[in-house]
Amino acid sequence: MVEWTEFERSTIQSIFSKLDYDVAGGKALARCLVVYPWTQRYFGNFGNLYNAAAIMGNPKVAAHGKVVLQGLDKAVKNMDNIKAAYKELSVLHSEKLNVDPDNFKLLADCLTIVVAAQMGAAFTAEVQAAFQKFLAVAVSSLCRQYY
């Protein structure tokens, strides 16, 4: 069980309330696919992923990025029991999609960069710590089925 301070809760809720899921999700996933090209193997049906420009402009990447942020929104709404909220997602990603669990951490890092760029100076060390703690719990919960 993770203990959340009031600052952490309010910070996470504030960040997600201000995120444009259509934009931030696509940017984070595109960044992950560009920087870590081996992650592309899970998106073979997305069409042209041959270079950064193609990835950044791919509507399927943008759409799936939005789905990822909607999944994180589920975690925001269930901060006291993210593992239970992610049980089905964990099974799906481990047993059906066979996603390497290390990729979730890579995507979380890319999302952190996107959020930091959006927030600018407001993304203080304390805000970053709260955000990364939240993402670490979400990633751990998503990876639960793997262990």
C-alpha cells in the first residue's frame, strides 16, 4: 500500500486535470517510439513508423497515446488501490500482448519529459518527485502480472 501525502495527491490530480490527453499522450508515445525504436515492435499495425517525422505525424500513435493517458487517469481516480484498478490491464499486457514490462518505465520517462515541458518552471523538484512516484506506482501495478 502506497502512502500519499496531500501535496502528492493534489499535485497529481492538478497535473492530470490540465493535461490535454490528445496532445500529451501522443507526444509521449511518439517520443518513446523514436528514442527507443525497439518499442515499435508492439505497433506493427500502426503503419509508417520508419522515421521520427512519420511517427510524430502518425494518427494511430496519437490515438494510442490518448488511450495510455486515459489509463493513467484511471490510476489517478484509484490512487488508493492502483493495483486492483490495473489488474485487467496487467493481464492484457502480460498474457495477450506480451509487452516487455521495461517499456512501461521508458514510456513513463517520456511522459515526464512531456509534462515537464508543458509545465515549465512550475515543474519544480517537489512536483517532479510526486509525479514520478505516481508513475512508478502505476508502472509497478501494470507489471504486477509479470511476477
